[in-house]
Amino acid sequence: PALCPMYSGINAEYMGQSAGFHWGRGSGLGFKMRPVGFDRKTSKVKIPSSGNLYECIGIEIIRAEYQIEKVIGRHMEVETTGNWQYPLPHTLVVNVQLPYKVGYPFGWHPKDDTGVSMVGFFRIKESTKRLLDSDDPMPCLRLFREYIKGCNVGRSPGYSTTGIMKTMAFCDNVDEMIETIPAWIRGLAKDCNGKPTLLTQSVSVFRDAAGEWVELGVDVRKFCYMARKALAGLRDRLPEASIRVGFMVQGSGDENLPEGIVCDLRLHYANLVDNIKWVD
């Protein structure tokens, strides 16, 4: 599908060298997933992820005079086919809305902090369509299909709850950066590297009535105070970081396992001040 006038795509793939902000498509590999038989009390061993359902086709970091809560329809259009036959959309957009300020422990976030949106554009893979056509599709396909219908959006958090969206961020060069990370967050940054974060009240789902596209809006302002404080403390280190970010729907119980990556991407040396694009 053709994407929007706004979308230009910083289309330099990751080549392993520090060359300013660039991105990579992501392979869906290298994340730790729950296998069949996983139990948080008796069997906590996880397995490496084996691929993704959607491939990244572009990333933009955008800002406006207001918080960008929705991208499709205002800042981009998705070309529709009119006869899409699959139960999952061909286009997936993930809009992570990052504030510049930590905000308050309780109550509303400062209204003047419009923040910045890091937007990933993804398209369904041919291998995913073949899985959808199979007689026994993977549990992660079913869980994502149920999720985007709105079944589990906003559910109470819990690592034993099936159907909650979660994300993992893994910094590949954390050991190189560790001495430049503020001391108060240094241990947390290393211990939590690659650990899952549940996305509950912070997620909004927008979808095409015909099922051709879905947009997930993740508002970091709705994270808990300590998570916001930690992210703000790490923001100035982003221009030195090489990060893999993946999104998945949590599974619990063998009927909902193994888990699988919905979409992922690579971010390298992103600067949330210098690399932004202003939009109307």
C-alpha cells in the first residue's frame, strides 16, 4: 500500500557504523518469548523469537504545536484495496507519543508539553498471509486479531493476563554507554534491558472499518511516574544508542503460547530534538 505525503522514510538500513540517525527493518529475532509450558512460578525459561508478522517500511519522528494522538487521516493516508480478504490489516502504524517533561506523580500531564511522536510504518508479510490461510494458525495471530478488535484494550495489568499488548526495548550497546548513563538509573537501565513492559491504559486503537489498516497510539504520558522519570533520564543518551524495539501480545496458558513478535524495528542514534520533522 502507498503511504502518505508525510512519509519520506529515512531509508538507510543499519550498516553497523555510527552515521547519525538511521533505522533498520527488524527481523523479529533476538527477543525472549514465552514458550509452550511457560509458568511464572514453576517454569520461567523463555525462548528466542523466530520472526515477525509485519515488516517495518519506514520511521518518522514528528512534532506539532499539539500532541499528535492520531496519524492516519491527518498526517497520512493509507491506500485501500477495497477487497481485502484477510482478518489482519495490510498496514500497521505505531505512534509512540513521547513527552519532553516527566510530569507529575499524580494528575494531568502539563498541557504545554506537546512532546514528539516516533511513528513506525509496517506492512503485513507474505509469510503472515500464508499463516492466516493455514488450518492451524499460530496463537500470536489470533491474539493480535482479538486485540485490534478492542477486546483487551485497557485491561487491568498483570503478567498472567492473556491479550495485553507489551513491548520490549533492547539496547545492543548498553555496555559501551553505561558510564554515560546517570548514576541513579544505571543499574535499572542494565537490569531492565530487553525486559517486557505492559501497555494497558496508554494504548489507543484506531482501525479502518474495512479492516485494511490499524493504528496503535502509545501515550507515554500515561505510564507510571517512575517509568516516565526513567525514560526522561535516558533521553539524552539516545543519540549514542543502538536499540531494537518489538511489540507483541502477551500469552498465558499453553493454548495461547508460544508468543510471537507482531512488529519490530531498529533505531540507531536518534535525537529527539535534531531529528524531528514539524507537521501541521
